[in-house]
Amino acid sequence: MLASRVQHFTESVIRETTRIAQRYNAINLGQGMPDFDPPDEVKEAACKAIRDGFNQYAVTWGTAGLRQAIATKMRAFNGLPWADADEHVTVCCGATECMMATLLALIDPGDEVVIFQPFYENYGPDAKLTGATPKWVPLKDPDWSFDVDELRAAFSPRTKAVILNTPNNPTGKVFSRAELEQVAALCREFDAVAISDEIYEYINFTDRPHVSIASLPGMADRTVTISGLSKTFSATGWRLGYCVAPAAITAGIRKAHDFLTVGAPHPLQVAGAAALALPQSYFDGLRDHYQHRRDLFVPYLERAGFNVRPPDGAYYVMADFSALSALDDVSFVRRMIETVGVAGVPGSSFHDPKDHGRTLVRFMFAKQDDTLRAAGERLMNLRAALGNP
Ligand SMILES: Cc1ncc(COP(=O)(O)O)c(C=O)c1O
């Protein structure tokens, strides 16, 4: 009965892991959502917006106030001095819809899209739903660097776009300016668009500033920069994302967005403008809090017997369990849930084909200190629970 475009999708491994974790009452370090709230003033702004009557459809591509706040932020933080609220900004239902609307706007069936892997779980299905053929480029353990010759080999005259994500889920990699310049040079050479998911832009633990590929020479006209409020304001349930793109691409994104969802929630957009206007100390504090959580949790993983490299950004850590167990990643995560009660995501779910990442598990650390400590203590029992003294 089902159309072929969805027939081959299996249920998201992340959601499946969440279900099993619930059954065993496990601490879930799988799915990427914080166990804490947005700032009080942002929550208050949302309640006020509802009370003040912002309850009907907003302008399809986003309220003027939110688009202006986004354009201001893109000029100041992302280095895009040309960003204009009316010409370049589209607000969607999460970065998730931004990515889908962007691909729908750009891709014809048979076009190729270059994607680094391990990759954020949605990119594969996004490409398939829009008829794109993914061309995978490996990011290599342990520092998640890529081989520029492999990247070049993935480009062809059929390449329409490259998807990149910095800071990166699941690896924590923060692409260097030099790496982004290599990607940009290939985009210019092959007349391809860079689609840059920067949703973790403020969670960067390096001493290098966040670099948006759109700010590099010759890239303003061929880049879609995607971000959102989910991660920066711990508001994953608000479903607010945005894309900033040249006017010609923006026109296509807006058409796709209009027919997909009409618009994002109006009162939350009003609150989103207030969120983006928070003082710089909020954004610095966000990074510091996550760095603290990373430094709290990663040593537990090391003591439990995982091989890890502390991530440079985002709020995930990829851990290699091959010194602990010879199981494959899916069985390992199941055993970890059943025996010590901690859930992560099997590494293969970030790969295509799925025979890669079989010794990896991704943990997320957007959790309160007590939750991370409790998970860490449980993991101390893992070696024994696996019958591995
Ligand atoms: C890289 C990346 N992009 C996008 C998303 C989803 O963002 P949103 O909640 O804005 O749809 C996530 C969520 O985990 C993510 O990790």
C-alpha cells in the first residue's frame, strides 16, 4: 500500500532506543533533547505572546520581528553583512523542515548530494525523499578529519549540493576555516550549493570562532545556512528553525515551506525574537555550561573502558567500545540498557551503509549534572555486567 519513497525507511533507531530505554527505566543519553528548560524570560515571552493574541497564522516565512532578529544575528555572529530580513530569511518548523524545504527547492531526482559521514540521522532520508543520490565522504576517527581527495572524488557534474554540519552531530567536530575553504573551492568549481547546518553554532569549545561557510569568498551566492532555536535555547519542542540564503534560493525555499507547513507557530516566533535578543552573556554561558557537562561526563566514559576523544563542539560524544565488548553496536546498546540502565545511540545509525560505526555508540550530554553523574556511576558497572572483569 505504501509509496516506494517511504517503504524502505526503518523506524528511527534513536526513537526505538528511546522506547527500549523507557521499558528498562534507563537514563536516556540517546535522543538529543535537554532535560532542562529554556531561560525563564523566553518562556515568559511565549506565554505573554499567547495572552497578547498572537494566535493566528503569521506571515508564511516568519514574523517580521523574528526575521529581523535573525538577520541582525547573521550579520554580527555569522559574518554575513548582506543578510536581510525580507530578502534572505525564512523561518520554518525546525531546522528539520529547513533542510527538507531547501532540498525540495534545489534537488531534481537524480541530482547528487555530497554528505559527510557519520551524519545526522535525517540527512539520508531527506536526500532519499527528495530523489537525491547521496555521495558519502568519511570523516575519520579519531579527529574526524576528511581526505580532500576523497571529497573531490565525491563531486561530479551531477553534484547539486553538499551538506555539512558544524559543530557536528554526532562527532563533535568543528570544521576548521581551512577545511571549509576546501569544501567551498569544490562548490565553486562544480557549481554546487553548500547547505550548512549550524544548529550547534554557539556550542563550540575550541578557541577558534564559529565559521559559517557562507562568509567565505564567493559563497554568499551559493550557500544556505540553517540554524534554529532548539539547541541554543533548549527549546526542541518549539519547532523553530530558520534558513538564510541568497534571494533566488530563498524564493524556492519559501514556496516549498508554504506548501509543507504554511508557517511556524506564531506566538513562539514572537518569543523567539526575544530569545535572540538575550545578552551576549547568555550565549557565552551556554557554551560554558556544555563544556562543564562534557568535562564532567567524558572522564566517566574513559574510566568505564570506552575510547573517546572529547568533542570540540555540540553536545554529543562518540565512544568506541571495542575494548569492552565484541558485540555489534545495536546489541551493545541493548545490553547496556538491560544491564546497567544507560541508553546511547548505536554508531551504525549515523552511517550508510550500516556496516560502518559498528564499534561506536553516541552519548549526548545535554543533561543536568546529577543525571550525568548517575549515568556515569551506572557505566562504572558496565565492564562487570558484560562479563568482562
Ligand atoms: C545536526 C542537527 N540538525 C538539526 C536538528 C534538528 O533541529 P530542529 O529541532 O530545529 O528541527 C538536530 C537535532 O538533533 C541536529 O542534531
